[in-house]
Amino acid sequence: MNKNPKIAIVVPAAGVGSRMQLSHPKQYLDIAGKTVLEHTLDKMLNIPAVSMIAVAVSEQDAYFADLNIDSRRIIRTPGGQERSDSVLNALNRLVEYAPDWVLVHDAARPLVTASDITQLMTQCIHKGQGGILAAKVKDTIKRGNEYSLGTVPRDDLWQALTPQMFPFEALRAALESALLNNVKITDEASAMEWNNEPVQLIAGRSDNIKITTPEDYALACFLISQQQKESAK
């Protein structure tokens, strides 16, 4: 096994954030003087082992070019209609860099910690298998629509987070195969699962939230301020 593998990151950032009811994509919301995407990319750039980051952005995106980011390790790739299309576009662009592993991280998860990313990378590389950051489900889960139809046992339920890390070629092949067969792909792990590839569950912090609603944004603003206070000590 390669003890010093080449690692790349894909950040799908082509979404429009319709649930936020904004005039611009949610990844360009401001938090403490930076956009959400800048916070996210800063976290990725602070991982020394990462050699390249591909950010999948909509062709109509008029904001990305103005970001204050270190562009030496970042390339822009075209976003697709669905998240899985964006990720596959980015993977195809990264082929020329020949990475051994790739992490995929949501643009709207700016709170991920370096320790969680390092733990994920260490465990995946050590075992030679892909894995995802995930958090055990804490709340009681109900099944139903307008009325509860029952309670779902939660002992073995996890909330999938990102990053999700897999061998580069294995993930690319799994996504290509799943999309060719019209399989519904909600995250990279679901493509690997469909292709009968192992997916480790690696416990991560539950405050690694994805900004989807205005309530998420308010919480993210508070949590980032707390992270900044901690790092300033």
C-alpha cells in the first residue's frame, strides 16, 4: 500500500439553494466576513496531504471568480444537473492528476474540523477502504406523512456527513455505473454501496452541519464564531 498516497478533494458547489429563498446561491452567504464556500475551502486547504481541490461550479456562476482563495491548488470544473453529475465531472477532470484517493465535501458544510478530516483519512488509508464521516442518530425517529405510522429503531442508524473518502478510480467507476443504470444517488456512499464496495462509518462531530435552511445559517454563524474564538486562544 502506498504510504504517501496522492489525495484530491471534490467540492460540489453548483446548487442554487432554493430552500434558502435567496437571490444568490447559499454557498455565497456571508459569515464573519467570508462566504460559506471560502470558509469550506479554507478548511480543505489546511489539510497538508491534499494536493488538488476541484470545485464544481455552475456555468452561470458569477461569484466564484471573485472569491479570496489560494488558487494554486484549486481548479474550477463545470457543475451538472444533479450533485452526482457535478462530482463525476470533477473526477473526470482530476484524472490527469492521477490521485489515489478522493474526498468529496459539501460546499455548504463550513464547520467540519481538521481533526475529523484527518481521522477519516487515516482510517481509510490504513484499512485500504473508503468511508464517510457520520453521526449516530440521537432523536426518536418517526415514520409517516401527516400522521406517525410508527417509531423506527435507531440503534444502527447514522446521519451521513461529509467528507466522504474513497479510492479515486473505484468512486469514479461506481458513479459512472450508477448513473448509467439510472440509480438514484444521494451521496457518494450510495453509489459505492450500489456497486458493492465497502463504506466505513467513521464517527464525526454532529455540529458538522449542512446549511440548507435559514435556521441552519443562523446556527452556522454562531458555531463559526465559536470556532474562531477557540482558534484565537
